[in-house]
Amino acid sequence: MHYDVVVVHYHEVGLKGRNRHFFERALTKNITRAIEGTGFLKVRERPGRVIISLAEEHAIDPLLSALGRVFGVSNFAPAVHVDAELGPITEAALELARSATFGTFAVRARKGNTSFEMSSQQVNEIVGKAICDQTGAGVNLDRPDWTCHIEIVADHAYLYFDRRFGPGGLPLGVSGKVMALLSGGIDSPVAAWEVAKRGASCELIHFHGQPYSDPSSVRQASQLAAHLERWLGQNRLWMIPFGDIQREIVTAAPQELRVVLYRRFMMRIAESLAEREGCQALVTGESLGQVASQTLQNIAVIDRTVERLPVLRPLIGRDKVEIVELARTIGTYEISITPHQDCCVLFTPKHVTTHASFEQLAEAESALDVDGLVEKGVANAELAWRPEK
Ligand code: ATP
Ligand code: MG
């Protein structure tokens, strides 16, 4: 089957009133970038959809997989393009029908912004009868084996049957920019993905324990960032050497407070760097009650360090099994489960309190030069080298 175009649909993007044009431009730009190098000819905006015209000699699978990762796309289909006239439409429908085998079928025509005179229902009936005559298959409007979609827009008609789902959400970039805290674990890449799905561009920040730990968490975060690029587009990954800061915390604080103190310093450094880089929120992969550092009491005292930016926790209500499932879909799961040394391992206490009190934390931090450590953390931030995907 030779296809001329891919028809791309979005729904939420189209509902944004006066911003609609801005959203559509962003979507078109993101689609063009995502399918670069896959041999398409042109990406065009048509009322309510985006049309990608295809070069003849190229396989379309790479283009279709890339489209399946563009946020804002609700569904898409490789299609045949003909003039909006009954003759060519019927011919094209019959050609599509020849490429499939089915016992029952339905024709679903829709019109948008066109002077084509016949109603959608008339098109359904005429094309349906032609397919019936050609194949001997019966019509079933409720549960057809095969559906021929016909979209008539202006003086064009697009026909397709192989419709696929996109990820939905909003085009990357329309919701501003965030700084996502990326560990080497399962949760944080999923959290960044969730916020990106709602249109936020992401910068990523990873805290590592070198020289006190091996480079495995750095490698892990780099690989995760490189993989996330398929969804997030270009994303920068900041590396923060955190070992010395952890060492100072260890000398100043009782064991069970350490993990919460580490998180408080991570948040302060992340907020400071985020502001410097023009990000409007922080993102973490916390899920309520999942581990000791994620009880409401501990989240509350960790949150108090972030003074100017909101902290987004898109996984707060998710179970681990749901997060794992998402991580598999995104493709980060296999990377995340590779054994690696978390930055905290060396200084990880045996016991972590589930209810750190603000007074205890403040007392422990009074022995530390908090501002100095945060400044040092930000000053040592480095943009990471990234492996090839
Ligand atoms: P994850 O699976 O994302 O590692 P987790 O279940 O291990 O999460 P925690 O260790 O409590 O949970 O970390 C909570 C959140 O803090 C992480 O989701 C991440 O956003 C951030 N975080 C933890 N460690 C680091 C790190 N080394 N660098 C950057 N962010 C981190
Ligand atoms: Mg972790």
C-alpha cells in the first residue's frame, strides 16, 4: 500500500481559544523536529489537523514511531490523498479495501471547512455500497473488522484505516520550562516525562557522590537523559558533585536525619540553579509514603527549603506498579534497573526517620554553612557529556 501523507490529529491543543494558533505552531514545529531525517517532504497545518506529505521511496515506520512520541498528538494515520470529489474518493477507498481482509466494515466520513456538497452520510452510503460490491463484506457500524475513514478538508480528501494513538498531552514548550531532579532510579525519569507531557520543557539535574562513590550514577543519569530526549527533545543535564556536601552533613547531623538533610540541600541547590537558568518549577519523583523520606511530614520539611518556585510531584498519587508500567512504556525502566551506586550510598544511614522535625533539622543545619554549601553546589554545576542514543 502506498501512502501519500500522514494525517495527525490533536484535541486538547485545539481547545485553547486565542492561544490556539500558538499551540498549533508549537505542535507543527515539534513534529517537524521529531521526524527529521525520516524522509518526509513537508509538514502543513490544515484546519484541525497537521498533514505530513511523504516522499515516495521512504519506509514510513521510523516516521510513525517518532510521531508516537510527540506530545500533543492524539492520533495519526498514514493516508491516501485525493481531490475532494466523489469519483477519486471512491477509487481510493476501494484501493484501501483491497489491501486488507475483513468480514465486516464501516465507512466513516467527516467534513471540515469544505465546500464539498454531499453530506458525510451520503459519502458513507455511496462508498460503503462500492466496497460491499467489490468485497462482498457486510456493513457493521458497531464493531466492524475494518474501518475506512474519510476526511474531507477544503478541496482535499484523506482516506485511511490504520489509525494509531499518540501520547496526548500538550506540545512541548507551551507550558514553560522546569528543572527536574533526576536520580538513577525508576521514578524520577517518569516524573520528568509526566510534566513534559503537559507541555513543559525540561532541564535535568543529577547529584552524584564522586569522588566518594563510583561513576555509575553519573553514567545512569546520562543514559536516562539521552533516552528521554526521544520524548523531551533537547534537554540539558546538570551534574552536581554532592559527595563533599554529604560528608559535611554526616559530621553535623544524627544518622536518622541525614537523608532528609540531603534532600533539603538538593532542593536548595536545584532551586538556585533553576532560577539562574530560567526554570519556573522543580519536579521530583516522590510518591506519597513510598519510602521513609516521602511521608507527609518529611515532604513538608523538605518543601520548606524551596522558597520561590513550586515543586511539582506528578507521581505523588501513583503506586509503584503503575510507575513501573509507565517506565516500561517510556523505555526508561531497563536503564533504571541497571545496578548503580546512588549518590547517597556511601553516607546512607541504616535508619531514616519518617517524621523529621523542623526544629531538629534547623539545629543540625545551624552547625553548617548552608548558604556557602548551596553556592558551592551551584558553582560546581557542570553540563554533562551525553552518550549517543
Ligand atoms: P527515584 O526512583 O526517582 O530514584 P526514589 O523512590 O529512589 O526515587 P528518593 O530516593 O526518596 O526516591 O528520591 C526522591 C526524589 O528525589 C527522586 O525521585 C528524585 O526526583 C530526587 N532525587 C533523589 N536522589 C537524587 C539524585 N541523586 N539526583 C537528583 N535527584 C535525586
Ligand atoms: Mg532513588
